[in-house]
Amino acid sequence: MRENELKPTLGIWSALALIIGTIIGSGVFFKPASVLSEVGNTNMALAAWAAGGILTIAAGLTIAEIGTQLPYTGGLYIYMSHIYGKIWGFLSGWMQIVIYGPAIIASLSLYLAVLFVEFFGVGDEWRVPIAIFASLCVMALNMINTNYGAKAQIITTVCKLVPIVAIVIFGLLKGDEAALGQVLSHATSTTAGSFGVAILATLYAYDGWILLSNMAGELKNPQKLLPRAMTIGLFVVMGCYMLINLAIYKMLPADTIVAQGEKAAPFVAILLFGDIGGKLLNIAIIISILGCLNGKIMTFPRIVYAMAKEKDLPFAKQLAYVNPKSNTPIMAIATVMVISIIMMLFFDADYLSVICIFVIYIFYVFAFIGVFILRRRNKNGPQRSYRVPLYPITPIVAILGSVYIIWSQMVADPKGVIISIAIVLVGIPVYLLIHRKKA
């Protein structure tokens, strides 16, 4: 194997830690209030969390079949290129480099800063500097060695389960509110559009399920590890999310949850365990977000690396460089981080968390349809090591659910949708310019 290629060093525990660790981050702690405010009552809010989980599981199981056939570093970029052609692959990669990946990293860093500011009682003006500093520290860890990042992911994944288990157990036991049937005092009737926006908010919390595929080329046995880690990890995450939301509804009235907003889960921790216990639990939540941030910073630059290897980006030679001592694509990591920091300076976390999910789901729809295309192309080929369960129902659920999410966001924020699509379409002349130079 050439020195400038990433090596397969990750096993099942690293894969599970990446799946669970990159999904469970800030969303489960920061999104309960926004989901509840969209639908107006706890029953529909739980339904939105369940719908988001079912859609994510259907999506993950569907992508796993594609991933076992194309087990290469780059994930969605590789899948779109193979199924639909180079320009579609480029646009999916471009979208992840300039919008999706940096927006996720930026929003996570900003959410972490919210907790940090609250914990230490410093002014809100420190949020952005703290967010930038935290992300740069995680970036440095991932530049040193891929295995360091993977080990940090395992440790933080274990740590992040502590606040979830504590809030779930004690919240369900000690809470005296009626978890089901609570209605906001200012609630209006739930519409199809508002329910879709609520699901979109949950999908930020579920986001990260596809990121393991970005590192498929670094798994020791991707044909087996990818679907196994995807299946186990997604069911664990969905169970955690449903239980923690039930615990929060059991502890707080619906109006209080919405009033607390991003601070609802930390507020519950203080109610359950007092100031000291609440602060300790908040530290665990901060570690949880750091672990999620680590997983994102570990995986997103692999898209830059994969595109640069195919000479699909300017400065491809530099962006594809892998440090031979650390086995990390250091220039790709730095590039993603620069864009993320720019986003931290100009946008708030909530906006970033919504718009990045909308954009990625446009391409997810095409990827899910790709399962049908690949089966037709390879119907006379060798038996696949993994086939999506309940085919064709599972990919159809993933497709229809994703279309519903896209439609809901188009109704809720048409201006933001137009801007996002325009940024993606800017990739077309960029692609043509790059390939004209190559020709």
C-alpha cells in the first residue's frame, strides 16, 4: 500500500463508537424544546422523535447495502459517483465540504460553548471564541494520529452514556408530571408541515449515522463491520432518545421545557441532582458533545481526501496528502475547519443545525434510490455479503420519509432552501472549471 493512502486500522468497537458517538452529541440535549414547540404537545413530540428514528434506521440499513458493495473512503461522494456519474458525486461532495460538514461542526461547537458559558458563568460574548478554541483542540487531536481520535471516540462514547442513563433512570422515577398528554398553553393544531419540521429537528440529533461510511476504507473488514455497526448503533441511539425525552417530559411541564429552550436538559440535571450533581452531569454532557465533535472532525475531512485523490478539487495534491507518521489527512482536516470557523463567526447554531440536514437529505434520496439501481445492474453478479432487510419496504420508507422532510422545510423556510440549493449549484461551474483544466 502506498504511503499516501489511509490504512484499514479500525475494528468493531471503533466502528460502534463512531456510529453512536457521532450521533449522540448535542441534539438529544438541545432539541427537545424546539421539537415540542413545533408540534405543541408531548404526544406528537414523541411521535416526531420516533419517526426520526425509524427514518434514520431505514436510511442506515439502506446505505449499508451500498457501502458493502463500495467499501471505500468517501461515503456518499463515492456512492453518487458510482451510481449516477462523476458530476453527481462531485456535487454531493461539494455540498458536504462547503455546507453540511462545516455547518455540523460549527453548530456542535457553538452548542458546546453554550454549556461551557453557563457552567463557568462567563459572558455570552465568549461563546464564539470558546467554540473556535474547542474545535481547534479536537482538530489537533485528529491530526496527531487516527488511532488517537478513535480511542478518544470510544472513551467519550462511554462517558456520554452516563448523563443519559442518569437522567432517564432518575427522571422517570422522580418526575411527577404526566409525560404523555401535556399541551403547550399557546399551542395550535399540529399541521403536516409543522410535524415535518419537528422531525427535521430530531434528525439533527440523529445525524451522523452515515459518517462511518466516510471511513469505510479504514475499517478492517468493511463488508461485515459496516452493516453490523450501523444496525446495532442506530437501535441503541433511538432507544436512548425516546427514553430521555420521556424523562424530561416527566420532570418538567411542557411550557417550562419550551421556556428553558437549549437549557432544558441541563435544568433537569440540576433539579434531579442539585447544583453540584447538576454541574457534574453538565460536565458529562460537555464531554458527550466533544465526543460527537471528535467524530465529525475525524470523518468529514475524509470526503475532502477522497475527492482530492480523484483530482476533483483544486489543490488536489495538497488536500490528498496523508502525513506518513500520523496516518491523517492533515490538509483536508484543516480545510474543513477553516470553513467551520467562518460559519461560527456569522451564523447561529440553530440555523446551522436545520439547514445542514435539509441539504444532505436531498442527496440521501438519490442514494436510497441507488439501492434499486445497483440491484438491477448487479442482478447476475456474485451474492452480496449484506442485503437490506425487508427489501423493498425499508428503502421505500427511507425515500418517502426524506421527501416529506424536504417538502416540510421548503414550506417552512423557502428563502433558506433557495440559498442552500444555490450554493450547491455553484458546484457545477466549479466542477466544469476543474475538469476543463484536467482535460
